[in-house]
Amino acid sequence: MSKCETIREMLVLHAEEALGPDQRQLVEEHLAGCAACSREAAQIGTVRSWLTDPELFEPEQNLAWQCLPEKLAARAQSLPKTRRSWAGLSLPQWAYVTLAFLPIVVGLIWTLRFQTPAPPAAAPALVATGNEAFLNRMHTAYARGATAQYLSGCHDLLLNLISAEKTCTNDRYDVSLEVTRARQLLQEKRMLEADLRVPDVARAKSLCDELETFLVNLSMSQECETGDAVRGMERFIESKQLLLRIDLMQPGIVD
Amino acid sequence: MAQQGISDEPASSTTEDLMKQVQQGDMYAYQELVRRFQKKAYRVICSYIHNTEDAMEVLQDTFLKVYTARHTWDHRLSFAGWLYRIAINASIDRYRRSDRGRTSSLEDVMETQVHQSMTTRPADDPLGQMHGRERRRLLEEAVRRLPPRQRVVVSLRFFGDMRLEEIASELECPLGTVKSNLHKAIMGLKGMLLERKEALNYE
């Protein structure tokens, strides 16, 4: 690599003031004596200054910025307080959640029917602790179910992507279904954020976040992708060992 | 004067302090957050969505989501990063759901501009000859054509005003990756603009 090429690799970061002192000095000394690199630096500076133009992406019509905060606050306060829409869950999710709760409900019934009553003086504290523990168990069970569901969905998607076929013109791979599914999974992931803080599933967070990054890229793909693009995604799945890691993670989440 | 769920909020409060108050249901703090971030978030969204009305809807959805999901925000994390993540995800959802045909492509823009350039020929000087609205429109389309990873970095850096370290933290990737993507993005934008310059008969 020539000196100019080396310097040009650093020009953007030089403009960002993100170089160390030695590299900055190297660049500045070179620019002082190289007209071609100076022109390149000037063009980079121009593009950067345009990007900081406050009118970039400004709407043509005058939007009501003044009223927006108040309007949004009013709308936010009128929103229903429910956190999740159970009606939106599909049958398999219902079944999964029901199965997850079943032991807890059975345990609770058993406790209420057969457990020896506590002494009256200690009753309020025990009831409070019991309720809290019950709610925690419910939340944990739900978080486990939702996380396992998300991981399972990602697993299936990755497998489908790997086996995508060249059914498009120009030898391209049809990944339209995978792109749509990636979008749905991204929505599920957003719903999952709070659940991933539950201690029993927190170790799955890093994997779920990596999968999310992959899904974001996949969701931006064309419906018919080139072989190179599909192979690039396959290489990513392989290099990150995503399928293996999901397989290893899932039993610990479901148990 | 404090009122029902609403308190007077000094403009100097940090974003994170405001968000903590929003978590407690303070709607003045919520309005202040919207005020501080509405334009930045709008520009981030516009780097994904061309249609102004759609972008405005996504902006409102984003802030409503901030409110409904306020308890999921972790105060150890940057509020801006969290907000932009919601905005970008909402933009991607909207983009995928919308009719892509409505989004004008860079080629459409170029065609219009080439037609205009046949009647008015600008003066010398390469990139600097692109002025005002024409330049902004070309740059906006060029930003939307960047590969996803590069676009996220440009969007957060220039429209979201985030530092490179904050972007790395938000994207959970090494700082070097962010720098590399930023370098590629700027060089890509420069290349696309220079192509347009030639197509528009600039010297």
C-alpha cells in the first residue's frame, strides 16, 4: 500500500478527530506536501459538512414541532395500560405459556388446600411473600416461554435461509419469506427486552441481541438476493455458530 | 408547581434524569424529552423513510413506544441510543410494510436533475457546485442507499449526534468496526455524489 493510500484510509477518522496523536501528525505532515490527498481530504470535509447541515432531512412543509410534545403527551396518557396483548398470541404460544404455568397453578392449589395454616400473627407477612414469589414465578415462566419461542423462531429462520433456493431470475435466491419472518421476529424481540432481564433467561440476552443484528440486516435484504449475499449470510451464521448456540441455549431456557 | 403526575422541570436536567421522571409518570418531563429529541429522531427516521407523512407517523409511534416501554429502559444505558434503536426498528418495519414503489430512487432524482441541468449549466468546482435543495435531495437519497450497517452509523453519528464510542456501545460492536463503517460510508457517499456530479454535467 502506497503512502497516499495509507493516509487516505485515515482521512475520515482525521476529520472526525478520532486519530491518536501520532497518526494525526502523520496525516497532517503528509497533507502539507501532497496536493492529491489534500483534495481528497477537502472532499471528505465537504461531505461531512453537508451531513451536519441542519436542513438535511428537514420536511418541506413547516411541521408543528411546537405542538408535538403536548400532543404526544396527551396521546400517551390515553393509551391503555396493558403491557402485552394476549389476543395477539398465536395458538402455539398460548399452549406453551399454559404448559409453563400449569405446574405453578397446581402447586398453588396444593399449597392452599394441604399446607398447614401459619400462626395468625405471622400471616400478613407470609401472604405478602407468597404473592410476590408467585408473581415472580409467573413472570419467570412467561419470560422462559417467550425467550424459547423467539430462539426457536430464529433457529427455523436460519435453517430456512441456508436452504433457500434459486427460484428467482438471474440465478438469484428467493428469500422473500425469510425477510418477512425476520421482520416479525424483530417485533417479537422488542417485546422480549423486559423478559430478558429476568435472571433465569438473562444469559440468553447476548445471543438474542446478536440474532437481532442479523435479523435487522436480513430484513433489509431484497426479496431475491444474489448468491454472494446469501453465502455471506451463511458465513456469518457459521462464524458466529448461531445454530449451535441456539441449540445449546434452548434446553437451559425451557427447563 | 407540582401537579397530579406533573412537575415543573428545569430545562437543564439531563436526559437520563428526565427519563427517570417519565418512568414515574411525569408528563412534563416526557414533553421535554420529546422537545429535545424530536428533530434529531425525525432525521434518523428520514434516513430510512422517504415519505414525509410516513416519517412523521413513525416519529410519533417512536415516542409513544418510549412512553409505553418506559419501564424497560435501563438507566445505565444511554437514553439517546435506546430512543434511536426504537426509531430505527420502527422505520425498518414501516419501510418493509410500505409500498416500495412510492419511494423515489436515486435514479429518479438523478433523472430529474439531469433534465434540469440541460437548461441551466452551473459554474465550475466539483462537489461544491451542488447547492441547497438539489444537493440535500441527492445526499438524502445517497444516505438511504448505504448498506444497513453503514447507514446506522451515519445516522446515529450525524443525525443523532452520538459519539463513536456511544454508537459502538449501542450497536454492541467494537469501536474499530464503527470507525471502519463510518469510513466506508463517507467514502461511499462521496463516490455517489461525484457520480451524480458527472451525470449532471458538472465539471
